[in-house]
Amino acid sequence: MYRILSGPAGFMIFLALLLFSGPHPGAQPIDLGQRLELFADRFLIERLDGAFLFLHEPRPAGVVLSFDLPWEGAFSGYVTVLQDGPLYRMYYRGLPTSGKDGSPSETTCYAESRDGIRWVKPKLRLFRVGGARHNNVVLAGQPPFSHNFSPFLDSRPGAPAAERFKALAGTSEKGLFVFASADGLRWKLWREKPVLTGSAFDSQNLAFWSESEKCYVAYFRTWSKTGFSGIRTISRAVSDDLVSWSEPVKMSFGETELEHLYTSQTHPYFRAPHIYIALPMRFLPGCKVLTEEESRLLQIGKGYDSDCAETVFMTSRGGNRYDRTFLEGFIRPGLDPGNWASRSGLSALGVVPTGPEEISVYRQSHYAQPSNRLVRYTLRTDGFSSVRAPFSGGEMLTRPLRLSGQTLVLNLSTGAAGSLRAELQDEQGKPIPGYGLEDSIPLVGDAIEKTVRWKGHAGLPDRRGAAVRIRLVMKDADLYALQFRD
């Protein structure tokens, strides 16, 4: 029973019931093909009833790297993590003492791993730093490029093998330049002139080839006002060839207020490259949490104890819009006082698999302190967020989807007393005979891939190309992703 409200509140509830009481016939079906779809936004969702979108918290899995070499130090940062076949590669700025962006003391350092968990710093002997060549430095003596050197694997079809690694680097004074490498270790300027100019670039700027948009995209630091004033934000440009770029466009964040986003860390999710995952650092200038005594004991660099920061979670499906369904902190500073220092929320660029059921993200800890290090955090595969139903139950109804497979596969987790049942509906919202809720075999358990089944049917109905809706009735359950498959 609903309690009847009079006045404006009652009218709004009445209007909501009219709008969301059932499916809307005539909506254009979404053609998923056989792409994996995450529940990181409302793209597939027409209605939630008792269920809600829930942001999951990454779990700390220990320190994977300490910035403890003489050429690294307290101000090392702007980390990039790539998976290159069986090898994981990590790049980051080495900087023992703070200074002007692009100072000669900055280097680009390298580490590698076979599993994304245990990392080593190889002695590469490529550059002489501090009088020695036994170091892990892949770029030195070329200011300002080591300030924010950010590599990516160039996945554009036809990209030359000799240039399969690219990197973006630079500052506002010189602009952003492209570097190239065949092996990810020996880098050269790809072009003698900057490819992007006229923006602040005072952060980690990045680029990648977008499989879904069929172009290169770059995300970089700008400010909401002219010069270096206002609020730190993110702009984007696109290119067909990495040389000629569109005019930068400031990213939109929907109806949310602008916040200081220090980095963007935007990149295609490796299991669903049409969805870009972004893990920016939300920066709160002037938000001082630590006492003077705590700052002294932690040996925080001068001026780096008056702000705090955290990692947040956003997504984009291309274009100049970020989806900010979740405004909460994704990785909070936590109980460790050293993570309440300025810029200690810098996450690395890159989400990588570290097991068949696990993905990892990396975040800096203790920035501007002698104990500066990188911490690994884990999530279940696809597990950034989910449609969650409590024990009392909940439902989700999708928008019309173009049926494009023989089976429906879900990434889900239920409690022991929980369950998930699925109903297929036609475009008008009527259950398809044999695929109603009463025909659904309840799914109970926890699996990255679990096939939905109905009594008497081996798979989906033979209606390839037809528009269907999926009604999911859940109890004590999380749904992370779905996919049509043959």
C-alpha cells in the first residue's frame, strides 16, 4: 500500500508512476551485437524497482612498488600500467624533490611484471643518471617530457610495428608531443613539432586509439577559466593520424557540479572497449585534514599537507560526455594518515586483469613523503558497479534490445538465499511464451559467466534481430554485466 500524498509531492509521485509504470513502446532498440555490457551507467536500464546501481569498493592488495631509488623519490608519480601480451609494463615519473614542471631532474622510470602483482625494476643501462647506467630509466635529459610521459599501445589497424608504442608528453610552454617506440624501452620523438598546443597540460595527459570511434582520442588537463584559474577539468580532442587534431572540447559531466579533477585516467576497458573507464583524482584544495604534528612525523614535503584527494569513478561511451552516475569516492584515503596528504589519491592509468576472476587498479600512497609507493587494489572481473537487489527483492527492466545471440550470459553474484530470474518480453512488454518469469530457472551462486536458462529451452528464442526486453527479478543479488552470445 502507498500512503497518498497531497500537494506537489503527491503530484510528483503520480507523474513518476505514469512515466515508469511500464515499458514505452516504440523506443529504438539498442543493437548490442555480442558486446559485453557493464552496469556502470543507465545505458541499458529503463526501470529499476527496489533495485539500485551500486558502486563497489576496490580492496587493497598490498604495496607493489616503492619509489625508493635515488632518481625516484617522494614526488614520483603519473603512473601508467599496460598489458603487452604476457608482459605487464609500468611507466612513471621519477622526481626526488619538487620543482617546476618539466625540470631537468625528472626522469621516466620503468618496471615490469609477469602477473601484474610482482614487479621488478630492470637495470636497462639506457641512460646515465647520477653517474651510473645501472638503472630503470627509459627517458632522461629531455625536459619537459619526463614530467608526464604517458605511453599507450597503438592498436590502430595498420600501425607500424616499429611504432607500436606511442606516448604523449609535454607542458603548456611547449605543447604536447608524441613519442614512439618498437619495444617500449627505447623512445624517440615521433614528430619534432607538438601535436596539441594552447592548453594547460599541467597533469598526466593521455591518448589512445578508440576501436569504437575509429580515431585517436586525447584527454588532457584544462581549467574552467582562462590560464591556470578556476577549476581543474578535462578536455578532449580527436585525430585520424595523431598529427592533425580537432579543436579541444571541454568534457561535460551531466548535471553534476564541476569538481577539481586532477587527472582523467580515461581508457577503454579491455573486456568492453566501447566503454571508457575513467579513474580521476578528485582534488580538494585547502581541505586540510592532518595536524602539524602528523605532517611532521610523516615528513610530508613543504606545502603538501594542506589539501586532500581521492580516486573517483566515471565512464564515457565516447564523445565529450562523462557519465557521473556515482559521485562517491571510489578509493577513499582510508585509515592511513599518509594518504590524507596532498595528491595521495593519484590512481594509475590502466585497469588490467590479474587473474581469471580479478582485475586490478593501482593508486599512489604517501605522495610527497619518503615512503611514497604504489598500492594495488582488486575488484572482481567487471566489478566496478552493479545492479543490486536487497534481500527484500528488486527488479530491473531493460530498454528494448536487438536479440543477437543464442544465449544470455550474466556476470552475477547472489547470497545463499538469493536468486535471479529472467523474463523475456516483446517490445510491448508482454512475456514471450515459454520465456516468462514462471519458466525461468533461478540462478543462484557467484560466477563471472553464468548462462540464463528457461524450462524446456536450450537457449534464447529464434528471433534474431527482433526487439526484446529483459526483466530481471532479483533477491540479495548483484548483476555486473550481460552479453548475448552464439
